[in-house]
Amino acid sequence: MTAHAFFLPDVLLQDGPGPDVLFYPHRGAGRPGHMALVFSWPAISVIMAGQKRLTDGPVVADFRAGEALAYRAGQRVETEDSADYQSFMLFFRPAALTRAMARLGLVAQGAVAGAHVALRQGGRLALLAGGTRDLIERGAPSPAMAEVILQQFLLAAVEDNGPDVLALWAASAVASPDQRIGEVLEQNWRNNPGLPDLARLAGCSASTFKRHVARIYGLSVSDWLHQRRMAHAWVVLSHDSRRVSDVAFQLGYESHSAFSQAFRRHFGLPPSQVRQGSGQQDLTLARNDGAGEIA
């Protein structure tokens, strides 16, 4: 089974800088889902219902309702979710993490390998997630309130797991070549960039850029760009009223038919079927500055 890549939280963001903290209640589409997730921000995920099997390199881990995990930015994992799967995710920019740690007097310790950490005592995080989900259903919290909620999640995670868990997220807040590679890709994928242009923007050779992308994401540069465009197309078609031809033009395709063929090859169904609401995943987004639903 092909795992289609979704870039998080990038596919949830509209044009512009967006908020520093994102809340993301997710529910499956009533059947098992298999996806690859690529994270550009650190995140906390609390499983509210169902089960998840996560593949993080050589590690395969199973999670069930009431459990929680932390994700490192700049990493890719594969997930297999049960038909009744639901989760609550909290994404935060590295700058928001740095501010929260300073306000709470927290210091990251040690080093953590891999893209995720299983969080002990997930029940307390599940209570926080449920309360936050109820809160945002009544209206999007202000940026200031969103940062207070982030502090609550961080404090619960540290009190139950120790300061080592912060090392997974804090590594995302330190500038690194990997972070620069991700920034260049994310800032320029809409422009149909060539490899030499991307490498120049990242300040390295084309061969070095290719090597970094393959190591970080497990993809070639062209595959990364293709999957990012397809993920964006899926979100826009599911969430927006734009015509398929408009989406194709926005993504640089010369014709509606060329885009439709590429979309069908990638997802196994035509764009029109996603427009009709019969897609693979139903994802719900709650933003600090608004709310919407994507599939």
C-alpha cells in the first residue's frame, strides 16, 4: 500500500506567516488510513480513539486511545490508523517553544534519537486535549491563550516524563543545516524551482542539497516537490471552492488533464472525487485565527 505524504502543519496553513501555535483535531474517514507524515514543526499528538501503528525508521510502535507521543520537527514517519482513529495534535513553532520554556523555567536535558517519543501518563494529556478541543469548538483562542495552552501541555509532559522529552523538541529550535534545507524547500516549492536554485538558496552544492533531502525526508528532491504539490492540491480541493483547472494552474501544470493524471497516479482517484468529499482522510483544523475542515 502506498503511503501518501502529508506535510504538517504546512498543509494546514494558508498563505502568510500564520500563528505560532496550531490545534488540530483529526478524525479518520471511517476506514483504515495509511499515510506518511513529514513534520516541519515540533508537535504533541494525543490519541483520543482507535489505534495507531507508527513506523519511525527501524522502530515500529503501537499506540491506543489515552496514549500520547511527541514528534520532532524535520522528520518523516509512516502511520497506519484504525478506522475509528481520532487524535488531537498541537503544533508549535520553535520560537513558541523557546518562549514557553523560558516562562516555565524549563531546560532541555540529554539527547533523544528518532522522530518521536512515547509520552508516559498520556491520560493527563488526554484530559488537556479534550478540554482544549471543547474550548476551540466554541471559538478560536487568541494567540496569547494559545501559548498558555501550549505551556500547560509542555508542563504536563515534563512532569510525567522528565526534562529529557524537551530535548526532542528543543533540537528543532536550534538553527541547523537540516532546518535550512526545510526552510528553502517550504518557501520555494510553489515556484517550480530547479535543483541549482534550491542549492544556491541553501548555501550548498547541488549534490549536498540532494544528499540532505534524501537523508532528512527519504525522498529525492523531485519526489519531495511532487508530494508537496499533491498534498497541497488535496487540501485545496477538499477545503476550497476553486476549480480543478485553477488548482492545476496554480501548481504550474500546463493543462487540466496533465494535473488530473498526476493526481490520479499519486492518490489513486481523480480530483473530482476529492471535490465530492469521498477522499481518503478527513482532517479537521482549528486555527488561532479561524477554523476549517480539510480532507
